[in-house]
Amino acid sequence: MKNNFDEYIKKFDTQVQKYIPPKENWTPSDHAVYGVKDFFRIPIKEAQELQFKAIKYQFKNHYENNKMYYGFCKEMKITPDNIKSYIDLEKIPLIPGEFYKDYPNGKDFALWLANIFTGDIPQVKIKGKDPNFDDVINSFNATGLVVAYSSGTSGRHTFIPRDRKTFDISEYAIAKAAITMTYPIYNYHMKGYLLMPNPFKTNVFAGKVCTIYYDAISEVTAAIDREINTEVIKLSMTGTGGFKAKLVQKYLSRMTKKIVNNIIKFLEKNSKEKNDIVFAGAPFFLYAVTKKLMEQGRSFDFSDKCAILTGGGWKVHEDSRITVEKFRKQMQDVLGVKPEHCVDLYGMVEGNGWMIQCPEGHYLHIPYAYYHPMVLDDEFKPIGFNKSGRFAFLDGTTYSYPGFIISGDKVKMLEHCPVCDRPGPVLEPEVTRAAGKEMRGCAEEVRRMISMDIGDE
Ligand SMILES: [Zn+2]
């Protein structure tokens, strides 16, 4: 079994070689990601050692090369010398996620990005007197950076500047987490359907981070193939913008019907050709597809030829959520997909940590070798296991910005999965927004982008 798994990961690594730096250049961060075979089966002590080295390495990097963060650490009176062993990690100063939303408009935005960047940001020429966010981001990204964003219902975005190395780690980690937990279903010849915007036509992080999907498997179809920029997101997330917003919504609503029909054609074709398939992205598309199929009294039997990787939130309507269990049951009833091949991922634009459900119990396992999870109380003090609180983390893999962050999500962390035998802590599957925080999540972003009425066809 173990040898088979090693072979399986090796095949994946061969397909995604371009995301892996040459071994002789590996830093402690790279070791914690590329050097481990199964993120979720590393003995605790070994994982903590890797984690300590990676986080300490990045803390020193940001302390020395990020003026903003250096000033913050000075104020908190913490230096790299204070971080001597694993138990000292939680002394590292945390940045509230709101910080990455606190940006100015126009040319000052470029300056703001440069300020939160660790090291020297490439010089860019931004055209025009009054550039918008997309102009600025595209100028930076033309130099090889990957500035990506996510947004909330208020229309404020979270902008995170990743350099190529940081972005490659994020992509590699999300794909490896997914194929590890769905072992042994992955193979290069699978046909993929991306329930997200085309990563090559957007700077939305949830879409962008799926670029690796196109390398890991032979053929991918993207649900949304038009360009998605901050303007489209703003119109769809906030519902403001008058006439223009109405036009965009009307257009998007037509697009929704098209996508649902498209997915049904994809299912028909691959069922006939007996291909292995994999869906990745926002769950509400598949909810809408299976709802339509049920109404037509139709079903498919993909059995162990289909994997479903969802992420980003479980709202299927403006006012309703579907439970993760109900979703899995619906996928099994209508598409024949086994519940163990239907797993949810949890992550965010601010970090490279991808939590993923185990097939046995559907708890969210944490990539413990490079990512230190914490749960905080209202005063931002760590409260450990078994209590609900604010999720925070120390990410040992972000080279270009300090990934030591207090999120806006509410979670409960357990010391061990109650169902499977993988070591390391887990999060309970239902992650919600902390009180007073706006609704966010990549699926929610896409859901709003597409339609206010999906599923009502
Ligand atoms: Zn588990």
C-alpha cells in the first residue's frame, strides 16, 4: 500500500515538475512542502520540527526584509532571537486579516502593495493618470508576481502579493492535498471540470490557484471562461451600480443556465466514453446540476470514476445553505459518486495552508509540517483545542509577505481526528464567519458573480 502511494505521488510530481524548485536550492519552507510525501501522515514530532524550521525561517525573513512588519515586531518587542523552540512560535506577532484590505485607490495602491511586500518589489510602469486596481495588479503580474485577491460582500478586497515561489507552493500544496486525500483516484488522463473562473483570465485567488489543475491532468474545462476583474466582482458582490449592475446580472444569469447545461453535457460525454473525471470548485454548480437532473428523473453512475473537490462555502441561495452531508448524499444519489471521493477544502487568499477533509470522517486535516494553526479568544489569546474561536495561523511558506494572520473565520480545532488514524490536529468541518464579519469565501464570490437565483431554473 505504502509503495503504491509513493508511486502515486511520484507520478503527480512528474506532471507538476515546474512547480518544484531544484532540490539543491530548497529552504526550510520548501523542505516542509516538497520534501514530504503525505502532508497528513507525518508523525507529530517530525511535523513540528519541520514546521518550526519553516516558520522561524520566514519570521526572520519578514523581520529583516519587511519594514512594515519590522516596525510592528519592534512595537511588540519580539525578535527572531525570542523564537528558540517550537513552544515559542505563538509569540510571533500576528497581523489581523483586515490589514490586507486597508488599501488606498489609484497610484497610491501600487505604493501600498510595495509596502506590504517583503524584499524588493519589481519596478513597474503603470499607465494612465488614474489606474484602477486591475491596471495596477496586471502591471505587477506582468513582471512575474502573482498579486491575487478575494472579496467580501462590502466590496472590499483582500489583496495579497505573492512572488512566484510563494504562489508555486500554494498551487502545489492545494493539488497535493487533494490527490492525497482522494488516493488512489488521481491519474493524468482524468478529464477535469473547473467550477471556477478560468485561472488564466482572472486575478481572483480562488480561480488563479487552480492553474496547476491544467498541468496535473490532461484536459480541463472551465465553467467561466470570460475575464473576471474587480469591476465584475464589485457589481455582483455588492449589488450596487444601477443600470450597469442589472445588465451584468442579467448576462450572468443567462451564463448560469449555460454552465449547468454544459456540465450535463460533460457528464453525458464522459459517462459514454467511460472516462475518469474530477470536479473542483464551488459546490453550488453541482447542486444546481443534480437538482435539474433529479427534476428530469435522470441519474449517472460514475462510482469510483469521479472525484469532487469542493471549496469556499455552502450557500446555494441568497438565503439558504446546503449541509455538506446533504451535498454528498445528493452527489451519490444522482451521479453515483462515492462519499469518500467527495471532499471539501478550506483555505484562504491570505495563506498557503489548505485544510482538506479525510475520506473516512470528513474532518478538515491541517498540513502540519508548514502551517501552525491556532484558535483565539476575543482578546486574541490562543485557547487551544475543543473550544470555538477565531482561526489564526503561522504560515511557514510565504516568502513575499508575512503570513502570520488572524482570520475572520470561526472554527473549532481538535487535537486528533475522531474518525481516522492520521496524526495531527483537525478542524471541525463547518467553518463559519466570526460574529460581525462579512460573508466571504470563494464559492460565495462565484455564486454571487453568476446569479442570485441559481437552482431556481
Ligand atoms: Zn480524519
